[in-house]
Amino acid sequence: MDHFLYRDGELFAEDVAVADIAAQVGTPFYCYSTATLTRHFQLFNEALEGTDHLVCYAMKAASNQAILKTLAALGAGMDVVSGGEYARAKAAGVPGDRIVFSGVGKTAAEIRAALDGGIRQFNVESEPELRVISQIASAMGATAPVTIRVNPDVDAKTHAKIATGKSENKFGIPIAKARAVYAEAASLPGIEVIGIDVHIGSQLTQLEPYEQAYQKVAELTEQLRADGHNIRRLDLGGGLGIPYTRSNEAPPLPMDYGALVKRTLGHLGCELEIEPGRLIAGNAGILVSEVIYVKDGVGRTFLILDAAMNDLIRPAMYDAHHEIVPVKEAEPGVEMAPYDIVGPVCESGDTFAKGRVMPPLQAGDLVAFRSAGAYGAVMSSEYNTRPLVPEVLVNGDQFAVIRARPSFDEIINRDTIPAWL
Ligand SMILES: *Cc1c(COP(=O)(O)O)cnc(C)c1O
């Protein structure tokens, strides 16, 4: 459920008419709903009720400071994957002891900054990383809390670009090597091993891969404890899918996921962390765009929008499907027609949908891409020198621009001219 609903034939974001935002902000823009962000965070929190747990929002899904502050105020921790995200989490007021640091390529500078500013734990992905963290922490007179990310070699049954839990993926250490790596970790002076981390992919639409992975984690926990390690925290990644279409997809509910976690891992008495990104932000955001032209092609009609692949790259990059709906609801019984929905960018990859059946649309009409809150604005670019798409946050009957559209001068003045020109 989200809070983007029609009222009297007009699309609203909570209690604000989307067309009113468009009139003030201009298109294209992203629009997020506070109520939806809150609801989704609470769903996870409730799903793990009765366990010692922390929901760490995977902020790479949507990392605007206003979104982070909204979630932090509810008690969310943050999962960060870069020094920049760490700085964003701190800037949003998240204390270090609620920030976990994931990612296969943490640099020495990033590790130092996190140890300096405080960190709940590093989710370590390789032996060389373990050694570098130990060296840096020791030199700082500190001990770094770590979980080690194990790769359980399960098929997450999702898009290849976002599957991470097979042995062919770059993530984590093979679970078969885990005992040896934990033994080395325990011998390193700057490291305190506190737990196990696992994350098998994104947009998972079945629970069964989680079941397989968590059973392996449960076995490993017992083995590692028998080896003398004090395993007391399990970080379970994220990845629960969301419905991108209204009809044929019904991904598992957080409540069922929570029940699975409790059933497979609850008996171990560990503190649990989960890192949802998409499920918190995905359906909490839409991308609003205006139709520039309706162009007749050979055997097809193109709907040319003012949003493009640089604003929302998921269709081009992941073959992703987004529902695209008119901001002014179609009259009942109106004749629908197929459109190829494209942006203005100069490549054919700039196609949002082919043969999408829509009510009749004209230049000047507004459309909204649903489920665009996660991996939308954060992946946007200024390709074709199209200004970075602005972001708006709605809260009840209020809205605010939370990232303004840059002017052409601001964009151009970021470049600097060498002395010889
Ligand atoms: C991307 C990522 C997540 C979040 O995945 P979602 O599918 O957005 O829930 C969680 N943990 C790690 C380590 C990630 O890389």
C-alpha cells in the first residue's frame, strides 16, 4: 500500500495534488510520501517484534537527507556502502553506533573516517579487507567491530545484475572458507569479531532463497561458536522485493519474512539486523513527468516525455517495469491505445516502455511513474546536460523541495578551465 491515490480523478500524494507540485516545481521531479516511508519502516520493525533487532535502512536506495532524517527519527539505523553515504548518515544525525558499513571495496580513507566518527560494525567482504581494517584500527588504538559477509551460494532468483549470493558473484567470502577466515580474524589485533553478515540480492520475490541462506547461517553460527567465536549479531542484508505491477506480482510480506527469520535463526539468541532499501523507499516515491510530444511513427505512437533515462535508469539498466499512470485519471470507458514511452535522450536505450496501453494523452499532460522511490533519484545523472532531477517530500498536506533543480549556470560552473585555455 502507498499514499499515491486518485481523489476525484486527480492523483494525490497524501493530501497534496501532484499537479499542484508540478505547477510550482516544474517537471520532471521525484515525489516521496512520508506516510509511506514511515509505514514501510514500521512494517519491518513489527515483523521482528519480540527479538533484539535493528532495522538499518540501506540508504543507497534513496539517500536524500530529508528521507534519512525521516527514517532516523523513527529509530532506523543506516546501512552505508561508501564514505559519502557514511557522511550523509552522520549529517542526518544518525549516531555512529547505528551505522553499518557494507561493500566490497572500502578504501583505507573510508575505514579511517568510519572508525573516527564511530561505527556499529563493518560488514567485511574479504581477507585483505580484514587485514587493512585491523592495521588501521590498531594504528588508531582502536578495535573495529566486524561481521564477515559470507556468500552462501544460493540462487536468489532475481535479475542477474542484482543477484549477489552465488559463488560467481563478487560479494562476501565463500561459506566453505568461513571457519578459516574467522580464525584469521580472531587472531588480528585490531578486529573484534561479533557476528555474521549475509545478503543474497535485491528484488527477491520468493522466500525460499532466504530460507536456504539462513539455514546455512544458522549452521555456521553453531560451528563458529564451537570454534570459540562469540557470535552474537546476525546481519541479514535486505532484498525483499516490491510489486512493480499491480496484477501479477505478489512478493512476500515483511511479516512473513520476519516469521521466517525467527523460525530459522531465532533460537540462536543473536541480535538481528536487517537492511531493507527498496521495500522502504520503492513504493514511497513517484517520478512525475510531462508529455512533450505525441509522435506518430511507423506502426506505433511515441509518447515523448520530459523525463529520460538519466532521471530513471532502471528500465534501461535492469529491464525494469514501472507502472506509468496519468496524473489526471482517465474517464471510465475511454478507449485505450498502445504507446512507446520514451525520453528525449539521444539513444534508443532511452525507452521506458514499449506498446504500453494507456488512456489517450496529449502534449502538456502529466504522468507518474509508480514505484520509483528506490534506485531512482540516486542513480540519476546529468547526461545530455539535463539538470539533476529535483526531489520533493510530501507530509500530509505539506510538501517541500528537498533537492532543488540546478540551473544551467550551476551545472556549467562546476567545470573549471585550465590556465592554458
Ligand atoms: C543493496 C543492499 C541492501 C538493500 O537491498 P534492497 O534490495 O534495496 O533491500 C542491503 N544490504 C546490502 C549489503 C546491500 O548491498
